Amino acid sequence: MKLLEKLETYKTSEKIALKCENEKLSYKELWEYSENLANYLSKNLKKNEPLVVYGHKNPYMIVCFLACVKSGHTYCPVDTSISPERLNDIVNTVKPEIVLSCIDKEVDGFNTLTINDIMKISKENKKDCDKNNYIKEQDIFYIIFTSGSTGTPKGVEISYESLNNFIKWISTLDAKKNGQKIYLNQAPFSFDLSVMDLYLSLYNEGELILIEKDIQSDYSKLFDRFKSNLINTWVSTPSFVDICLASEDFNDKLLPELDTFLFCGEILTKKTAEMLLKKFPKAKVYNTYGPTESTVAVTSIEITQEIIEKYDALPVGKPKEGTEILIDNEEMIIVGDTVSNGYFKNPVLTNEKFSIINSQRAYRTGDKGFFLDDLLFYSGRIDNQIKLNGYRIELEDIENNMMRVDGVSKVAVLPKYEEDKVKYLTAYCIYTKEISSKLKAIAEIKEELKNYIPSYMVPKKIVFIEKIPTNNNGKIDRKKLMELGDN
Ligand code: AMP
């Protein structure tokens, strides 16, 4: 059954669908409110073009997502953690007729419905939306923007059909099949990992616990939230569970109902998996792999003690049904029924990365990989894309934006690795402005940079150097720079 059809079967359910600190919505409310808002959008908007939904972990964001697709509009989620400039970039690329802002603030220069308008329309405009307006199988369900090497983000288009294929598969990994289910939502809705928990939960009439950003860095609040919401299915980046594992109290006494861990988005280390198996002996731990361009994830494997002992690094598993992974010159190519149609309004990049293989859509991932014992292993990148705390970042994206800072005439950004994972970023730059205090200059650069890129992309260390080493091709010699250290 397709997602919207399934949700309709819960339309009288009083079960909680979504819950954050100060707000919760039942399935009945979610269905009704999204119908009402969809009806309003159908009546008041001229075109069936994408709409931006702006906000952070508010259940009404999901009302907006559903209202968009019920009224035939693709939605594009944007989290508030993004820089003002990047918000502008995205909104100016999408050019939505209206921005649905789930905070009490308009988006400058655009027609905006703010949270108060949204709540009012959702509750008072009691009228169902005409089902003929619902999004169709081949239509784009959502667009998620991700870091682009040119310095501006690119929008990945995912169709309703791809999303349904993904949900069907990911549901098979969920251990608890009956009874009340509680799911963890860690990732912001602008990051495609959230698609895993959001639609897995909604499809299975689960209760999704939205954990706000400020709570994620505060153990006492975070663990209190866990105590009052006994999660069954955990969906997060490995980096987030590592933060939790740093506390002794993170174990099956805190979360006795936890039976499934689903990880995606970056390397799951053997150390993390081993600690989880010890602290949660009854739970299953899954490593899944995939890019936004192929609807969250396309491979999976249950990580057991046996697997940990057998391999040097953990495998990412076997491709799901409907997906094939080819290896071309070490690079993984994903072929199958969840591959995106391409990048929004970007035919050049779409042609570069996407193609048709055996009558199916195919995506060149830029990830290196190999098969061993029928299992896929991820072995790094062919380019300068990295993952930092689960966030996907093109190093050139930071470099291009740093060049906009007054005084920066050349720059190279390098990741610092610890145990195969990026710990932080260092920017080596030639700075031509006169400096009275190095610390002050660095603080100023970081501050200015925050206007252009999200704060998670701002390098932790900035090192001033006189010359950036280049290789024979005139390209930055990253190896040589790495050898310089960053102290
Ligand atoms: P994103 O589009 O943000 O989900 O990032 C996709 C990229 O994250 C992939 O192309 C990989 O480079 C990396 N990635 C995703 N899952 C894994 C995994 N299980 N292990 C290692 N890297 C991963």
C-alpha cells in the first residue's frame, strides 16, 4: 500500500503520531490538518510547483509536508540551522509561490505563511482536499538540498514511487511487528536520514519522538526524554550514538524497549557496534548505506559479533530488492528503483551523475567500494566529499565560500581523521589583511563564514600560511598540506 493510502487507514486513530517537547499530534489530527491545509493550498496557489517548508522539529512541519503532496506540490524541507545565505540560495532556486514557515518568522522577500497562519488554517478551514490533486507515482515527492562543490547547494529530487519502494524495504528491518512502536528522530528534516524514521514511523502507525538540536547536546535533558519515551527503533547517524555512548548511563536500563538500531550516513565503526551489542544485548544493530540521490539507503546488514570479528572494517551489506550495485573502476554505481530523477533545475550535473543502465535509473556515487563474501564494503571517496558528524560536505563548498571573506586570497580545507572518521576540519589560508591579533582575525573569519554556510561546515581550525602547496597539475597538494599539521 502506498504511503498516503496507508495514512488514510489511520485517519481516525487517536494514537500519537508526532511528539516534540511542547507539541504533539495524533494520526487523526495529522490527517485532518494536512487535508485542510492541502485544500487551502489547492484553492489559493496558481501552480503545482515545489514549496519550501522551513522550521525545526515541529510536528506542523509534517502537516505541511503532507499538505504539499496532497495538493500536488513537491515539498522542500529546510532546517533553521542553515545559514541565512544558504536559505536564500535554496529559496531563490526553488522560487516557491509560498514558503510554509513553521516558526514565527517570515522568510524575507517571499510570501510566507508563518506557524500561526498554518495552525489556524489547519484547524479552522475544515474541508478535505480533492484526491485528484494528490501527488502521482512519478511526481517528485520531496527535494532535499545537499552540499555542492561549486559553493551552492544542489537539490535532489525523489519521486513518490521511489519513496514507496524505500519504505517497503526499510519496514522489513524493523524488529517489532505488532503493538505500539516508538521511533527516534535525531536528524533534522532537511537531512535525508530523517526520511527513514519519519516514514517508517508514519507507515507503521508508530510514535515519532522529535529530538530538538539543543537537547541533543545536553545529556540530562536528552536522557530525561529517553526515560519518558521508551524508544523501540533507533534511527541516527553513528556520530550521534557515539555521543550517547560516551555516557555510562546509556544502556538497556535507560531504554529497555529498544530492539532495533538503524544507522546510515557515515562509517559505523567496529568499536561503536561492539559497544552497542554489549550495552543492548537484546537489540539488533543494522548498518545501512546510501546517498540522498538514491532515497536514503540501498544496502543493509545486521552487525553481529561474528561479523565484527571476521572483517577489518564493517560491511555495509547487501543491496535491497530492486537495487543493483555495480563497481566501475572502484566507484560504486547504484542502479534501481529508488534512484533519483536528478538534481532540481540542474541538467548539467544531472547528466554528469545520472544515467540509464539496463532500462533503470543509475547514479554514480563517488563512493569507492568492493564486494567480499557477497557483501558490499565502503572504502572511501574518489573526490573531496566528506562526512562530519553525519553531515555531507564538499570541501570545495567551504573553500569557495571562504574565498568570499575579505582578506582570504587562497584557501584549502582538510579533514582531520581519527579511526577512519573525520574529527574536525582545518582551513589553511593565505590572508592578506593586516592582523593585530591572530585569534581575533580567526574569530572574525569564522563569524563572517557563518553568513554563507551552515555552522557545522565552518572549519574548527584556521591556519594562516604564506603559500599553499600545489602538485604538477597546479592543483592543491592536499597530502603535502596534511603533512604540515595544524598546530
Ligand atoms: P547523504 O547523501 O548525506 O546521505 O550522504 C551519502 C554519503 O554518505 C554516501 O555517498 C557515503 O559517502 C556516505 N555513507 C552513507 N552511508 C554510509 C555507511 N554506512 N558507511 C560509510 N559511508 C556511508
